[in-house]
Amino acid sequence: MGSDIDPYVAAEPEGDSEHLRVTLASGRTIRVSCTVPVEGVLRLRQESPAGTPDDGSPMLLDLEHRPARLARVPGGTEISGPGVRAVWDSDGAKGNGQGLRFGTYRRFAEPEADTVPFRAGFRAPSPDHPGGCWVETIHLAPDAAVYGGGESYQGINLRGRRRRLRNTEESRAAGRDSAYLNVPLLWSDAGWGIFAHTGGTVVADLGATHSEAACVQIGGESLDLFLIAGDALTIQHRYQALTGRPGTLPEWAYGVWMSRSSYFTADEVVRTVDELQAAGCPVDVIHVDEWMDESVLDDAAWTAGPDRARFPEGWTRALTERGVRASLWINPYITAGTPLADELAARGYLVRDPDGGPIATADSPDTYVLDFTNPQARAWWNHRLTRTLREEGNAAVLADFGEEIPDHAVFADGSRGIERRNSYGLIYQDAVREAGLRAREGDFVSISRSGTAGSQRDPAHWAGDLPSTWSGMVSTLRGVLSMSLSGVSIVTHDAGGYWTPESYELATKLRSAMTPDAVFADVEPELYARWAQWAAFTPIMRFHGVGRREPTAYPEPARGAAIAACRLRARMRGYIAEAAAGGMPLMRPMPLAFPDDRAARDADLQYMFGDDVLVAPVIEPDGRRLLYVPAGEWTPLVGCPPLSGPGWREVQCAPDEFPAFVRAERGVGAVSRD
């Protein structure tokens, strides 16, 4: 890798200003602004000769401009400000411009850098970064873990892995090291974090090539880097101070969401609600995919209006009478070759190719992309969604897609697809939330699949279309926990999994006639029950899949276990809403919940739900679960014996039992309220 890097060789302060003049081996110089926008956060931003004004980035809040103080010290330049004291090596045989130290964050500098295959600086264009990229190197302490990066189906600890943070349509896969939602935030329990301000691809080698070295490659011509100091909770708070606190949801959102892909008629939706309520199963929201006069699976676009033959005007009133809200599927794509696509292209509302014509998504030639950087296009789209919410009476949307933006796409604001690959989902979701709150006066929820830094402001986000298998459930658990360590506070998933081969094949056939009452229960009953039990302890309890997901579709004991989980969820709504208001992730993986307990770090498939509930989902058949119990006494919420910690304990759960425990000093009444 060294031969294609133009490395830093010197860094000198520019008089009394906040700027460093950084020289690369080629002789190229860049001007780097050093600021401290938040206590304990150092921002290093490349400036153009004319200066770099605030660019109104959708990722960042309106940050205070607080120049750092620069001073020459032996061996380099000290950069200081509130909570910040960093040193960038200036030059000379020892540092050679490569060294940067900020608390526990440090680059590799001479002489140890001779053994490391990475250098910090600018890297020439490559397949991952056609426009080149900036490279940052980080020393990994021997026992340090690395977290963040957004969704990861392979687990929360990224140490030893190479992650390509590029939003990708996963096409119903699981277990792979790619994801729908990537966040360019990486942090370590050693006490450092790095946030790359970019909507493009970031490639992070986190000890994969060299066990003690990380290399972070940030695509683009300009560099904008935030270095964050602190322990796990402090890094989360400081990251939120840069990109925003999680948005709040109405309390009903923390109830039970029922869905399948799809209910095909309004009558079928109402019959399903009646069936659930007759069985004593609470339902607060019911979701419909196929409400439009086009097929979700066939067209994967929002081009048509409602199909009034199947969903007549006023159809949601019957749900309102039953105390249930409706949710509808939407997306930001338009079907190519339709009159609407032609109209929007003529107005300049679609993302363009370099020749000026509308560009298709990277994974389909049949769908065009709405350009939310065009104010008129965004206003048109917002009006469309606002009108839909008012006419259909739905209180929620599933805001799907937004991942596959072509690199060579051209946006109205001049940005290119390579810069918008990850951040398109963010600007799309900002528009969804804006329209929803306008139409519903705060009584609105959107659930999205794509996103990046800042997306936590527009909750919630789900883990995508994973298979209805035990490994699919484990991949889902890993994914939502990883998102939770990346600033995405309110996460959810398809309880029961999204698909099996048989049910997906049937679903494609049923779309041709939109046939109601023909979907079958496709999940192995024990797996369905365990997934339902786990879903009760996630921020949004949402059943979904191409097969039947209602508890009433499954035999005992799965049916009873799932209904009991839904009833418990109803009693926990107040606790969940209070926990969400605190701003921290509702699902708190053990490194975040117990940062001072080294033994807890290895318990990477369990978490705290809010402050008081310990959850270790049953992830294999037969009900056995080994879990780490933190210090103290823990009272069961769903059967199982009480536990004492600290230490590893094994529980054997009957079908109606589940490993969820509340702190004994708080009591069950603190989280489950009749």
C-alpha cells in the first residue's frame, strides 16, 4: 500500500491562526483548519485557498466555530482547546510528519512505522475510491476493541476485520460483511473515536492486515475529520453533539406493530386486527406494503397512487375505531418509462447522469431516483407524502430503499453519487420526517432501512430483509447491536425474519392478482416464538415477512409465547418511552452499558434494554442460553430463575420463558406496569 500513498512529511502552524500548513512527500501542501467544535473533539478540516465556510452538511448540526490554539513544542505543533491537547509532529528524522497524538489516539510514527504497511496521507485513485482518498493510521492497543461503523451482521467488535462502509442493497442475505446502513464513526474502548465527515465510502482495515494497526481510508478530494476523546458513553454524547440527538417518537410507537408483505385488501387488514384482538393479542399499528396500484416486488418504486378497488377511500377509519394506526410502504424511486418519470425528468426533479438524462439506481435499470438536493423536487415529494398521509389516514410509513446510488450520478447541488452513496438515505429520511410531522402534527413515525451519520435524528431504522432462520436471527441481533454502538438509537427488525424460499416464491405469484388470505405461516414455530420474545425487548416491536407473522397463525406453544410477549410489551411502553427520552441507545450493548467491566465485553450477543433490563435472546433451538450476569441481583421478567452476578450463567428456558432480567433493586414494577 505504501507505494500509492503521498504521505505527510511536515506540519507547520501558520503564525497565530488556527491553520496548519501540511506538506506531503510530493511537495503538495494543504491548509488544515484546527477547531474544537465540542469539548474533547478535535476537527481537522482541509481548507481551500479561499477558506472553507460552513457547507450546511445534512450530517452535522450547526457547530460553533471555536479555533484551536497552535503552538510550537519540541518535535511538533501542539493543538489545544477545551478538552483537547494534541501534538502533530512537524518534521525531522523522528517524526517525519507522520505522528499525531491526541490522548490515546496516535498514529504510527518512526521508528515503529517502518514495520507497518500504512502511511497517513493521500492515496491515489483505486477501485474503492476512484477519486482518491485520505488515509489515517491508528495504533491499536494490544487489548483494545473497535466498534461502530453502522450495521454489521458479523458482530460488534470490528478488531481484526476490514470493513467497507458503503450502503448496499443486501438482497435478502445475512451474515455478510456489508450492510444497508453504514456510519463513518469508529471508536475504541481504549478511549478514542474517529468520525469521518463524508457521505461517500470509507474503508477501514482494523487490524486485518497488521494486528496492531488500523488504516482508515476516506474517499474524496478534501478531508474533514473529527477525533473524539473519552470513554464509551462520552464518545456517544460527543458524537451526538456533532450530528444530533435521536428524535423522539409518540408513545404508541413503542407498542406492537403487525405486518406482512403483504395484506392485499382493506378487508383483510381489518379481519387480521379482529383476529388478533379476539385472541387477546394487542396490536397498535398494522402495516401494508401493497396499497398502491402497482406491485412492490415487481416495480420497487412509488409511481402510482392508491388502488381504490382494494383500499377504498376512508379505509383506515375501521382501524381507528379499533384503536389501531395504519402504516404504509413508500420509497424514493420512480418507475422508468412512465408518464410521471417523464414529467419529473422534464422538471429536473430526478438525479441525472453525466449527460443530463435521468439516472437509474445502481441495481436496477427500471427505477429513477428523486433528487432531494433540488428544493423544488423535495417540495413536490413532500407535498405528495403529506397528501397521502392525510388522504389515507396512516400515521406511519416504512421508508424503504435509498442505498444504490450510482457513483457517477449528478445531483442538483453539484454533488456526485460517489459523495452521496451513504448520505442519500439521510436526506431522503429528513424529507420523510418533515412531511410526516407537517401532516400529522407530531403524531407520526417513519422506519427506514438506509442511512448514515445523523440518521438518528429521523428514527427509526430496521435491520433489513433477513432470512427466517436461526442464523438470520443472530445476524439481525448483531446488526442492530452494531447500529446501537454507532449512534443509531431506535432500531428494529422483522420479527420472524423476512423470508423463506417457499414463501417468497408464493409472494411473487400472489402479487399478480393481489390475492388475500392466501399467505401461509412459514417460520419454524420454535424460531418464531423466540424471535417474538426477543422483539418485545427491542426499541420497536415489529412483526414482518412475506409469510404470516401474526401469533394466531402459529400452533401452541409458539402462539401462546408470542401473545404473552406482545402483552408484556404493552405493559412496558411507558418504561421504553422514558428510556428513549434519555438520548442513549435503547439497546445498550455490554461495552456501552458496562464499560468498566472487562468481562462483560465478551458478551457480545446480549445487551441492556434501557437502564434496568438485561436481555440475552435465545439464539439456538432447545432454549439453552449462556449469558454474562453483571454484578448484583437480577429478577426474571419472563420466567427463568433469578440470577446473581458477576459471572457467566447458563439458563434453560421452557417455551414460555425467556432470558430477560430486571435489576432487583428496581423491581419488576419499574418496567412492567399493569
